[in-house]
Amino acid sequence: MRCPLRLVVSLIFSSLVACSVSTAPQKPLPKDDAPEQRRERGAINYSKANDSPEISRGVGQPDGIVVLWPRILPRTEDPAILAIAEGIQARLELLSKQSSDSVDRRPNPERVCPREGCKGVSVGAVLAIKDKGCAVVASVGPGGPTAVRLVPLAGTVELRSQESPFREPPENAVTVTEFVPCAKLAADLDANAALPGEAKLREAIAKARGK
């Protein structure tokens, strides 16, 4: 069968485009091998070490605690939900100060330790939202790249595992069976009322500190 010359040229051009590969050099990913350090409030901070705003620039002291910004699911910029997240973090900070004099509270959105882990104990939380309901699960990990302990704080949840691997999303091990009204959670946080799971959270913090 004979093909028109125009069709043959078109097919050859299409084949070359489809098979072309860029040889331009790619920019290497940032490395954390030799981070530039600075100190604030008695804690070690990395100024250029991280490649994502969600990674904490503060890693704390070996005998201290880093309080991370809560993970919010699903992600939202709703001021009311952000206020609840801030209240949760403030509550975690208060509980942490009952265990250590060196507590570094990280700003939004720093919610995970660097690849080498935090130097001190890390305390974070997952805030799950559904309609007008909320559930909170805290996470507590010792220094270094180690798994974190999961502690339900508000709402009724089922844990597929008591621990979550280092830097993996803790929510993968959590199933919420009953939410509490977000308005009630917000009111309790504003009133500085104790959350249901705080006793177990204190125990988890003490264990992570080796106390």
C-alpha cells in the first residue's frame, strides 16, 4: 500500500516527539546533612535545612519537648477550625510544660519533625473534621527518627495500631466512630477544660522522656 509523502513525514515527526527525552540537568533536592543552625528560646532551630514548610525548623533540646502544629483533616483555612487547632496546640503546650522546662511550640504549618527527627520529644495532634463534628488524636514520639504513640483526646476513635511509623500520616491508623461537636470542643479549649484523654497523654509524654 502506498502512503502519501505528507502522511509519512507527519508520522516520522510524531514518533520523534514522542520518543524525545530531556537532557537538561535537574536541580538536586535540598540536603539536611549539614544544616545551618540558630538558637531561639533555648531550642535548636534549622534555618535552611528543610524542603517543605510543614517540616519543623525547631528540633528542641535532648531533654525538651517540641510541640508541633496539628494536622487538620481535611485541610482547611476556615478561621474557626484554625482557632480550634491553635487551642489544641496551646493545650498540648500546657501539658508539655508540666513535664519539661524546655518546650518549643512551633508555628503553623510546622507539623512534622525533620528527616533526622527532633532532638527532644515531639508532641503533635490530628484534628479530624466532619460536618460540624471534631475528633482529636495526639501523637507523642521520643527524640530521633522513631515511631510515635497515638493517644485519643476527643471523640471516639478506633486505633488499628497504637503507634504510627516515623513521619507517616498518623491518620492512617485512626478510624473515628463518633465526633464531638466542634463548638463544644472550642468552648472546652477556651475554658481551659481538660480533654478526656489527657491522663493517657501525660503518661505517653513521660514514657517518651524515659521518666
